[in-house]
Amino acid sequence: MVIDSLYFVTSNVHKFMEVKEIVSQYNLKVKHIRESYPEVQADSIEDVMKYAAKWLAERYKLRPLVAEDAGLFIRSLKGFPGVYSAFVYRTIGIEGILHLMNKIKDRYALFKSVVALIGDSEVRLFVGKTEGYITRRPKGAGWGFDPIFSPKGWPNHTYASLGRLKNRLSHRYKSFKDLVEYIIGR
């Protein structure tokens, strides 16, 4: 079966635009289904996405259907905000994270993305990770925690200051790259 497009469910327009650019490198189109879905409280993003995939599979018959969730895991904060990254961003934001880390020397962080591919009879998960650190102040214009996350190997940059280059380095790029390569059979 030849697939030339994906149906991507997200209420986040920024995320949709990133994914659209990422999959276009493979001559795939992504169609936006702008909707939220339940995010169950769980210990892992994989569990969150398994639950979301089941809910979406019952609601939509379009295939291949895709959803994604991501989290920022900060080692010195014992993995916080992790699976609660979106909530933490909405409530305390970038400044809140920087305040929590004000006197902390260990600034290592991991961004993790989990993509759920919902097929007719199964769900497959694709995981992408990018290591880096939390900066001491925001840099660049971006969304989410992008202005305070500096990917490993780019010490003078944040995701937000990298512009479109972010889409070649990010956790989301890695998970969607694996998804697309699975779909096209690489």
C-alpha cells in the first residue's frame, strides 16, 4: 500500500507546523485534525500515548492516524516536568522552571517525543530523544520550553534560537523520522 499522507491529531498549531516540515522531507503530506484528546495521568509518555491512541482509534476511522506527545525531563528535578510538561508550561512556564533551577548546577535535560501510529488493527509507538541542558535564561523566539533547552552539541543555542534547524535535531524529528521510515519501508 502506498501512503502519501498522514492524518495528525493535535490542537497545537506549532507542533503541526513542525511535523508538516519534517514529513515533507519524505514527500509525505500531513493533514491536520485540530483537536485535543485525553491525556491520562501516567508514569510514562508511552502509556499516555497508548491510551490516547485507543481513544482516537474509536473516534476516527481515517488511517494512517498519528498523534504525538512530548516531555522535558530534567535530571536535577528527578525527571520533572516529564509527562506533565504541557501542564507545567501552562501554569508556571519557562520562568517557573528557571526559578526552580536557579541555584542548581546540574542542568542536564532530555526532551522525549512519542508518536503513536494508529492503524486498522494495531498501534505502533516511535520514540525520539534529544539530550541537552537547561539554559540560565531564555534565548530565541519559540514555543513551549524551546527558549530554555539547548541541545547537546549546540552550547550557544536553544531550540528556539536554531530556527528551522531545530527540525533536523529535535526529539520530534527523530520520532517522526522513524515513523516515516517505517511507513515507506526503509
